[in-house]
Amino acid sequence: MKTLLALLLAFLGTTPAMAASDVVEGDLPSGAAKLHYWVQGSGAPVVMLSGGPGFANYLHPVMAEVAKSGRQAIMLDQRGTGQSSVTPMNETTINTELLVEDLEVLRKHLGIAHWSVLGHSWGGMLAMRYGLAHPDRTDALLLVGSGPMAWTQEFQRYFSDNIHSRLLPSDLDSEAYWNDPVRRKANSERANLESLRAILPGYFYNRKDGLAFHDGLAAPGAKSDAMSRYTMRQVVKQDLTEGMKTFNKPVLVLMGRQDPVGETTQYQIRDANRGAQLVFIEKSGHFPWIEQPAAFYGAVHRFLDSVNTLQ
């Protein structure tokens, strides 16, 4: 059922102006899930998808900055993460098809005809899935440090090697400590969190930025192992390459030069989609808005300005 505000907007055919500092949040049902979302600012809409799969909350600074640029920034906690719950939590309630459908449920709920989709890491993979499923609702894709179109053993190997090549012996010792089978059996959630925190500096160009970032991983709802597990069971079976060859909306492939995801993955996306723009941000790892905010937001705003000009 539409809210009174949604009905009024439909009647007026307009959207109320929001100050860039205003944040509206809400909940809505989507099948077995309860989805939580945020909206900030007004203008051409951009929805933002976190990575993992299984992470939430960390893209709020990006939402705020995009809203300042005269756009409507939207964030959704993917089902099973953050404040978005799903019961029961299994392969029938968490899968890539439902994650894509959740975005459509949110779009319709907000009364948005079409939007740009910004996805980081796994969120980039989900953004591609959404764009291929709903090209008529997608203005553009912004893929930030995106995972691959096809999750292969080769990708998994060099991604892991890139991370571990940057770690100190103490980081590796901590990872090994928490990966001990006895500790994992005793408390798998804690072991997963601590082993991730041990290797997190390998995701950054600047080690200090990585150490500062990892404290937020312990926040309630910041990470869902179950959501990650069920989603990845499908991701490893899927290949988006052929679909991206036919995708005809603007695509920005944006990546920190030192991102452990590796340049190969970004070139593969660019080569599959011949209209895609590929931009590297120097002296940055997997989180370029943290390490090089001016370069990151400059690239995002220029691309979105060009998309709006085409419409």
C-alpha cells in the first residue's frame, strides 16, 4: 500500500525538495524480508549498494557527499544485512534474484521511474545484475572496485595473493590464529570477523587508513556471515559477461590503482562493455572515497553530470 506522501506525490507529479543534510529512513516489506533504506537530498536519484556480500552501513559518507551535489542519494541494507531482516535465512530467502527484486520493490515504493546504480565491490556485481534485469529502469552503472563478471578460481587466487602480499608478519599471524579450526568451531562469527580485520590493511594503499576503517566492522549489524554464505553459493555459478556486452546504458568503471581486486577485472568489464569509461585513482586501494576523496568524488560527479546531460 502506498503511503499518503506517495499518493500525494503521484497526484502532484513532483517530488518535494529535500535539503542535502536531511536524511529520511524507512522500512518496507519484500516477500519474507523487511528492508531498511535511507534517502538524502533531491534531484536525479542514485541508489548505492554495499559490498561483501554481507556488509552494511559503510557507504553513508558516499551517500552524504552525493546528496550535496544536487542529487537524491538512496541506500538500502540488502536483505539479511544491517537493519534489513529476513526469516528464515536460507537459500530460498537469500539469493541474487531476490536481491535484485528488492531494488525494484524499493524503486516502486519511492515512486522513482529510473535511477543510476552505484555499487562497491560485491555491490558492483549486484549493480550489473540489476542493470541487466531492468535496463529500462537504469540510467547508468557506477562500478567502484567491482568484483568480476564471473567469479573464477583464478580471480579468487590473485585477489587473495594481492591482499596477502601487503600484510605485515603480525597481520598474517593474527589471520592464522583466528583461522585455527578449533577457534572457528568455537565461535565462527568472531573468527570470521577477526580474520577479516587482520587482513584489512591489505585492501588499502595507506595502512593507517585500513587500521582506522576496521574498527567499524565490529558495529552491530555491520557484517552478516549467513547472508554472505548463501549469496556466494549462487554468485560462483553465474557469468554476466555476455549480458554486459549488450548493456547499452552509460557505465563508469572506477578503481583505486592499488585495489587488490586487480586491474584485470576492471579491464574485463570495460572490454565486455565497449561504451564503459575506465578511471583509475592513484594511491588508493579498495576504498577510494576514504584515501582519495577529491579524485573519487570528482570522477563520480563528472560521470553523473554527463549522464544527466544525455537525458
